Amino acid sequence: MQENNQFKPYIAASKITPEFTVTSIIMGIILAVVFGAANAYLGLRVGMTVSASIPAAVIAMGVIRVIMRKNSILESK
């Protein structure tokens, strides 16, 4: 194994990028309402609920990256 490889982080420590932005707050509120309503409907109609956090996170990452043209991994997580 090579011992000379140095770790290069995805985002440099010297770079300051916002994690808590208006875009992430609005996206979180919209997805929380949509997936909360869908989860409540499934719970009442079928008697079964699902975890909506993983699909909501994937959709938020896709919307922020593709539609809004932002490439911030910190904002998307």
C-alpha cells in the first residue's frame, strides 16, 4: 500500500459555505408538509406508515442541485 496518499477533503477547511440557508428552510417546510400529509393519509387509509425522511432528503438534494443549480453538499444534507 502507498503511504504517501494525502487526504483531500471535498470542501476545504478554509472555505466558508453556509449550511443553514433560506432555500434549505423553504425546501424543508414544503417537503415536510407534503410527506407528512402523504404519511398521514397512508396511515389512516391503509393502516401502515413509512419513513418519509429518506425520500424527502433525496428529493431535496435533487431539487437543490438540478433545478436551483447549486452545488453545495452542505446545504443539501
